Amino acid sequence: MFGNNRNELRQVYLSCWQLKKNNLPMDAMQQVVANIVELHPEYHQLLEDDDIVDKDYSADTGESNPFLHMSMHIALHEQISTNRPDGINDCYQKLCILHGGAHDAEHAMMECLGEALWIAQSNQTTPDEAKYLECLKKSAQII
């Protein structure tokens, strides 16, 4: 989305949130980021602290990474807008109905996305789109 530097990426979230809070002009991508932050009030106070960009998160401690979570929302928005993998829009629409809205549907989709990314990282391969889509279809009760 913005590069490979973790702290720079995290700083984008802080900056976009400040722009949104102060009603300042934003480009399209900044609006996407700010809107996702807005949907997560549990992260608002975190994003007030510039030191948060240096914080390490570990699954071992049970602490969720807010930046990963919001980045997954952005990834899903991109996938849905381009319908890639082919068929993701059908899954998304069905999940919106099953979960009563887009935000909760995306959270359900994150389970499949997270699994696909974890397997790819573990195997040092690219994510398997077919298995990812199969997971989404099962979640959406399409198969």
C-alpha cells in the first residue's frame, strides 16, 4: 500500500486520522484510511500517541495489532473493488447479508485472509487464491 517500512506505514494511519479529526482535505487513499480508522473507535486513543508506531505486537502475548487489522480492511476493500480473486464480490455480498453489514462481513473475511497470508508466509510462497476463495465461499455458505 505505502511501502515496506513498518513505521512509515503506521505513521500514515496517524496522519490520516489527524486530517479526518481536523476536517482537513484528504486525497482518496487518505479518505479510505481515515474511514477505516473511524470505524474502529477502540483504536482512536492509540492513534493519538506518536510512539505507537514503534510498538511491537506479538500473537504470543494475545495482543492484536491494530495496524494489521486496519491494513486487512484496506486489502479487502481493494480486492472487493477489483473482484480479485474472481468471485470475492459474491462472497462479500452474501457475508454482508449474513452478518448484517459490510464491517462485520469484512471481519469474517479477515479470518480467511489471515489464514491465506499465514500459510503463504510459513511456506514462503505467494497466497493461494483458489484456497482463499474456497475459504470465503465456505464462510459465505456458498459451498
